[in-house]
Amino acid sequence: ALKGRLVYAREDPSFHHGLAVSGPLARCCEDLELAMRLLARPEPVMEQGGWSYQLPPPRCTDVRQLRVAAWFENAVFNTDRDYLALLEETANVLERAGASVDRSARPFTDDELYKVFKVYITQLAASGDQFDAKPPTLREFQKNEIKRNFLKETYASFFERFDVLLCPVLPIPAFPHTDLPIPERTFSGTGISDFPAAGMSFWPGVVIIADLPSTVVPVGHTPAGLPCGVQIVAANFQDLTSIEVGKMLERLHSPSCFQVPPGFGPLAPTAAKL
């Protein structure tokens, strides 16, 4: 993934933006799509200069035509077994509805994953405050950007065969809050070994390092009552494809619909006191 055909100099925003995680929150994917259409505009300075774009329509609106890659495990950090069961059932739901689901397709080989993750960590280290990593020099940062371009082209080829990639949000479900410094934090999950804080960045990292859109929808709760979600990742600028598959899950899979958290429902009417 980090070697291969020549990567030409890129001047469009998709190849020169720094890492960014931004986007609307909503109770359903229909509202999410509306918010995206309102918010997804060019940067003001570029817009003043005449640059514009429009998000392309979803690649697929019929689940029977949907091509899905399901990537729920990796060779670097294991996935909580209770969480994994919920993810696998989510893929099964789409498959039973007629989608084509490939559970062995991967954008990268197991041998490449460490290099891919290192590109992400190097990008974070540029801020100087992540995992005690040494910030890269300007030259090192520029070389890392070239590696990012290779990753983006690898994903582009991958998404020629698939409409979306399903993967975990994190290796584990919701976890207890801690005030420990990041390098001192460890995390645990059902049926897996404890792992360092860097492991919590793996699944978000391998997506955002290539500037890919991702929609997260609920997939249910573990036996311990912890909420879980799935990332629906699509090709670059295919935000509406990602959201459209979220709509499919809302129609097909009741755990993917919004549920009012305990204690946050409508309050019972009470008599006014003067």
C-alpha cells in the first residue's frame, strides 16, 4: 500500500487537508443527510475564488444491489467479543436483505497494517501532544503526506469493488472515564487482551488518514448494556452513500434506530406549585 505506481502532485483539497473529524449529529440518517447537504460547502476563501463542488448522489439505494466489505477484526488490535457479535449480526442483516457481503476483503494486508497505522500516528505527532511521540520534522511530515497519498489511492481501488466498508468504531464498547495521561491508559474488553491507548485510535485512524467519510449508526447493546455502533465507510466524497446505507440499516435492523436513553424520555406531568 505504501509502494507502487507514481503518485502525482495533488492540488485538490482531498489530497491536502490535514486530519479532521467533523460533521453533524442526528437521531436518524434522514436528518443527517439534510444537515450534510446544508453544511457541506466549499471553504469560504476558495468559494470566493470560484471553486465549488457538489456531493455526488448515493452509489446505491437498493440493498439488493449493495456491495459490502465487512472488516471487523485486524492483526494489530482485537475486537471485544460481545461487540464483535453485534457487528457480525449487522452484516448478516444486510446479507439477508440481498446485499453482497464479503467478509474477507481488506484494503490492506495484515503485514501492511502496522505501516498504515504508523502513518496515522506520525500525522498525530505533528501536533506534539499525542502518545508522547516525537513531532516529525517538516521533511518527515512531507514524506508522510506522500505515504498518505498512496493510502488514498489504495482505498480508491478498493472502493471500485465495494460501495461501503463496515468496521468497528473502537475495539471495545463504551468504557469508563479516566483522567490518567494518555500514555498511561490501558483498556480491556470481553475475550481480548488489555491494550494501550494507541489501540483506541486504530479504527478511526485507518479511516480518517485517507479523508474517507464515515457514518456511525447504533447496532445494539452488549449483555452488559453498553451501546455499540458500526462505522459505514465510503469512498472519498461519497458521504451520501455512507448515509444511505445507514438508512437501510434503520429500515432493516431495529437496533440501528434511535432509542431514547434511560432517564431522558418525556417527563411525566406534575402539578404546578405556587
